[in-house]
Amino acid sequence: MVFIDRLIAGACRVLEMAIALLLAAMVVLVFGNVVARYGFNSGITLSEELSRWMFIWLTFLGAVIALKERGHLGMDMVVAKLPTAGKKICLVVGQIIMLYIVGLMFKGSWEQAVINAEVSAPVSGLPIAIVYAAGLVFSTLAGLIIAVDLYRVLSGKLRDQDLIMIQESEEAVQIKQILDDAQQSAPGRST
């Protein structure tokens, strides 16, 4: 399991660097296109197409990192009140559903990549399959992360606080903290 953890951590470091490069390239392309269009009355023809593709890749790669770091937003009002066994059941059911959905994404992305392997983009001439490859990369890495988490919960290697794999929005956390503070400082309550 340590090897897989290191593999996932290494892959996420590579993804973070790729995201930074994609974002920098997008900024250069879009800003360069704006300057060229308004300053020199011309433009970078590849800018719109490539920046759109980069944004798609950036989104899918960022979703992998958010999944690994449990950074996706969600609501845990019901699950947080369950006992440990209930939290485990909810997590296992959720992970199985997510594995199924990731499998569907892989299948659909693969089929679209194969269909579009011979189709060229109008401006760059690159195969459209490059866009659908982002779904393949996401579903493969997300499936691995979900499978490892599922193994951990089934083998009892997750602590109770790790059984909720989402984050409340910052506002919800602040409201909960304010309500908890108000409840503890209410008159007549001894602490």
C-alpha cells in the first residue's frame, strides 16, 4: 500500500506541474491573442482552440488532485451524525457508485477517442482524440484513488474522521462554528 500511496503522490505532483504549465500557456495564448488583435489588428489563430483544450485538461487534472486531497465540496449533515458503522456503509456505497461512474467515463472517453482519432481540429490539425484523452487520464487516476480508499475502508485502515471524504463550504463551516460557540455560551449551560 505504501508503494501505491507514493505512486499516487508522485502522479499528483506531476499533475500539479502540468496544471501550472497549462495555466501559464493559456494566459500567454489568450493575452497574446488579445494584444495581437487589438494592438496589431491580427491574432493568433491557434489561441482559441488550444486554450479551450488546455482548459479541459486543466479541469480534469485538477479534479484528480481535488479527489486525492478530498477537496470536493459536499454536504455531510446526515452522514456526520451517523455512528461509525453507518459512515462506513455510506462511504462504501458512495465509493462503489463513484467507481461505476468513473468506469462509464473511461468507456465513453475511450469510445470517443477512438472515433475521433482520425478527425482533425479545424485550426491546429491535431486529432480531436486529444480532448477525450483527458477523460481517460482522469478516469484512470480517479479510479485508482477511489479503489485505494475503498480498500482502506473495507480493511479498517481509515480513522473515524477520515470516513467523510468531502469538505463543507467555508461558509457552512463558519456558520457551524458560530452556532456551536453560541450554544456553548448560552445562559444556563455549564461547561
